[in-house]
Amino acid sequence: MDGNQHKVEANVLLLGAENVGKSALTVRFLTRRFIGEYGDIESIYSHIDKIDGREISFNIWDSLYPQSCETTESISEKQLQWADGVILVYSICDRSSFEVIRQQVQLIRQMGKLSAILNPLADFFQEYVKMVNKQVNTFGYIYIHK
């Protein structure tokens, strides 16, 4: 590593409802593959990657969504103190999982820990719509998104 470059460390917290794919996303990032089954284990994983020639050490906190009725908050102060960034994961097949992350964003805002929300999915969705529209047009149909 060049003497002028220092290793960057990024602590990333994954949040979302139960069974939305937080662990699958983590495993995919770490191993570049998917596995069949995931356990209900809260873990912090470390991974070093090079991005634009810079070595970055990622620490990923794969969190559990509390199932207990006694726990009303799905995010702890400890998690937010630790995290440099948060990835909110939801299932496109489960509207209630989107509501969970809306509540989590609200909770993060109340704790005063949110500086910005980035939504790469908005860009992804626009590209997806263009791709689907193009494909549907090849069949002689018109794509209408509701």
C-alpha cells in the first residue's frame, strides 16, 4: 500500500424487518454468492476490498429485527454510535417490511443520528422500467406501470 494512502474503515449497519434478505445481502457482498439458508444470528462481519485503488475495511453489522413485544425500538443507541452508515433493507414483496424501515428512519431521525438518506433504488427502478418497457415493446405491446 502506498505511504500516502491509509486504510479506510467503514462500519455499516443493516436494518430491516425479519426475512427481508439482510443476511443474504451480507453474504453476497462477502462471498459473491448466495447460500440457501440463513440463521437468526446477529453478527458483525469484516471484509477488506479495494475500491478505486483504495483499500477499505468494511465492518458489517447484520442486525436482527426484535420479535419480542417488550422491545419497541428496533435500533439501539449502541448500533447508531457504532455505524458510519446504515443500509435499510426491505422486501418488494412485503409492504409491511417497507413500513418497518419507514419507522426505523423516523427513529434514527428522532435520535438525531441521520445526516442524509441516499436512495439508489430510485435510479435502479427508473433503469428497470426502461429495460422492461424496451423488452415489452419488442413483443409489440405497451408497458404501463401503475
